[in-house]
Amino acid sequence: MADLLDLAVDGDRPALARLLTMVERGGDDARTVSSVVHPRCGAATTVGITGAPGAGKSTLTSALCRAVRGAGDDVAVLAVDPSSPFTGGAILGDRIRMGEHVLDDGVFIRSMATRGHLGGLAVAAPDATRVLDAAGYGWVVVETVGVGQVEVDVASATDTTVVVVNPGWGDAVQAAKAGLVEIADVFVVNKADRAGAADAVRDLTAVLSLRGSAAWVPPVVETVATTGQGVDRLLEVLHRHRTHLADTGELGRRRARRAEEELRAVVAARLAERAADMCRGPEWESQRAQVAAGDLDPWTAADAILGSVRPD
Ligand SMILES: Nc1nc2c(ncn2[C@@H]2O[C@H](COP(=O)(O)OP(=O)(O)OP(=O)(O)O)[C@@H](O)[C@H]2O)c(=O)[nH]1
Ligand SMILES: [Mg+2]
């Protein structure tokens, strides 16, 4: 595994892809990858890009890659599909939208589904991000569709979270309700070529100012991802946020907090694995039949099942 990582660091893409596949699948290989990668990461600027379906995340990510490359850095993109265990149409679309980068060795793009493995993204996304970081990419961008808990999970994989909205997307109250104000370090109003962009910027700025005298008030950046307009400004803001995190010590605190959350998620995932194991076999079958027949309540049956397994 350490050899694979060395190969990946030397620019061997198939080796990197193999490491990511192991992480994605979970299980013993994923654990080994995690332990090998863990001490060798932390240098990358990691950015999560989230927002509603169709907000322009992939187009923006592609434009951001161009800007990062223009500045001479390497970038890896992890496009996470939380909704489906299959590689669906959205990912195919991403391939096409990001196609301009296929011949560029300095850009690595990978889509990841959770394949239903226990713990899902909360467990896989941080590991995958670390693999890309350890492989030596200066920037790691994680794109994910915002659907409730998922964006929060993915926010837990990166140092900076960008929330993409569109003109006419709604008022400030909606942003506050959706919990986006809490997770966003930067807001992007993409599709600024459409009517209502200025209103969206104004509403968001108003709501963000209510956050009080925080050390970092999330900037609101207007972009037209399809033309690249505003993307240099976004890159500049991302640099500024990274510097802010480092200078204030917030980078270390955030990472410590995320490590704690990740540990919780891993413990929960492993317990869930164990629970799945308990729900099979003769003891399970006997209790299940009694509960199904109405002869036993589920709590008593669960006690019997839990009591029958050796603690480990
Ligand atoms: N007019 C306009 N269209 C845009 C802009 N950015 C993206 N689009 C278009 O919006 C559509 C969706 O863009 P994507 O980049 O696929 O959006 P996404 O958020 O990645 O979508 P999902 O991954 O499916 O959630 C595409 O047809 C883009 O060409 C923009 O700034 N202006
Ligand atoms: Mg997309």
C-alpha cells in the first residue's frame, strides 16, 4: 500500500485510482490505505463545493481548475455522488463538463459513489481527500450535490466550504433555514449572467452580516462559470480564507474538530457493521421467528441476541 502511494506521488494515475477505489469500497483495504496516508497529508488546500442540483458546481469546479492551473498549481477533483450507488448521468455530465482537463497531467478528476458502504460519505470522503492530498496535489476540490446531511458530511472533509447558489434562488431566510449560513465560508452566486444576481448578493450579504462580528464574514462572489467570469476573484478569496485559517490557528482547531467527528463516524460505522452481523445466524433466526409470531417483544429479543454474542 505504501508502494502504491509512492507511485501515486510520482504521478502514477492508475495507482492513485486504485487507492481511491479501495477507500470507496471500505473494509480492510480502506483501513490500510487510511493508515498509510494519514501521516503524509495536510499540505493541500482543500475546498468543498456544494449547492443544489444544477447550480453549476461542476462547471465552476472546472473553471476553478483552469484558474488554479493558470497559477501553476496541481489540482485534484473528487466529484461525489451521494444520491446513488451507481455511476449515474450527473457524473457522466461532469466528465463532459470537465473534459477540457483530460490531457492535463496537473488535473486529476475522480467521481466517487458511496456504494452503500456503512458510514457512507462521512467515512469515505475524508479518507479520499487525504489520499489526494498525500499524492501531492496542492489543491483538492470536493464537489457534492447539496441534499441536507450530505453537504454537512462533505464539509467535514475539507478546510473551506463554498456554497453555490443562483439568482432567484431565494431569500436570505431560506439560506438561514437550510443551515447553509453555518457551513459556508464563501458564497458563490453563480449564473450571474441571469437576472436577480445583484438581489441574491444583497440578500446573502444582509444575512451574513447578522452573524455578528465573526473574525471571518463569508464573502459573496458572483460568477459566470460558463465563461469563467469572477473565478479569479473566487480563487483569490479561497487563498484569503486559507491564510485566515492558518494565521488565526483556526485551521488546526477545525481539523481537530473534524478528526473528532470522523472518529465518531468510524465508530458508528463499525458498530453498524457488527449489528448487521448479529442480524443473521441461528440465534437471530430464532428470535426473529418469535417476534414475527408475536410471542416476544423486540426489546427482549434484542437483549437475547446481544447477550448471545461474545463481546469483542
Ligand atoms: N447561464 C449560465 N449557465 C450556467 C452557468 N454555470 C453553469 N451553467 C449551466 O448550468 C447547467 C448545470 O451545470 P453543472 O455545472 O452541471 O451544475 P452542477 O451543480 O454540477 O449539477 P449537478 O452536479 O447535477 O448537481 C449546465 O447546463 C451549465 O452549462 C452560468 O454561470 N451561467
Ligand atoms: Mg455536478
